[in-house]
Amino acid sequence: MTLNISIDPDNATAPYEQLRAQISEQAHAGALPVGHKLPTVRGLAEDLGLAANTVAKAYRALDADGVIETRGRNGTFIAAAGDAAERQAAAAAQAYADRAQRLGLSRAGALAAVEDALRAAYTKQK
């Protein structure tokens, strides 16, 4: 099983974000199964022609999202992201709901704001 990553230098999206999005998508689609060992930061940077800091930034974001986990010297692996991602999304949704209520937004207003934000986020990914 190989990591299928393509970085487009002409894309307006930053290379680290392209890398983060592609690994995340492949992990969620099952193309990179739970437990799959990812290349080292330096190894992947060399393979993709990127700076090591760019790959490290993508790995940090993926780790924060619960998509990957680092096991010290053993390496970096695809995590059981579904559960972690769902927990984090639920916590973020609850925090947003609490904040929207404190701000006095109506339910419809709060939902509209979320729909606008999601539309913008998913449009950026394409």
C-alpha cells in the first residue's frame, strides 16, 4: 500500500494543506487503513520535493485532527480517526451552540452561519 499524494505548486492552497487534506481523505476513505505506517517527515518531504517543515506542519495538523498518531521512535500511523473526529466535531458543535445562544442568535440564524461556514470550507477543498 502506497501513499498517493500529489502537490500542485500552482494551486492557491498551501502545500501543507494539500498534503493534510489528501492524507485525511485517504484515511477516511479507507485507502490508508488504520495502523498504516506513514513515511518519516524527512522521507516524505524528500519524496514530494517539499521542505521538512511543510510536512511536519501537515503531520501536526493531522495529529490534532486525530487522523494520525505518533508512536515515538516507532513512527507515525493512521489512527482510528472516525471516533476521534466525531468526538472533536461534537465538542466543537456544542461549543458553537453555547456561543450562538449567548450571542442571542436564533436557531435558524445559528444554523445558517454553520451552513455558510461549511459551504465555504468544502468549496476551498476542491
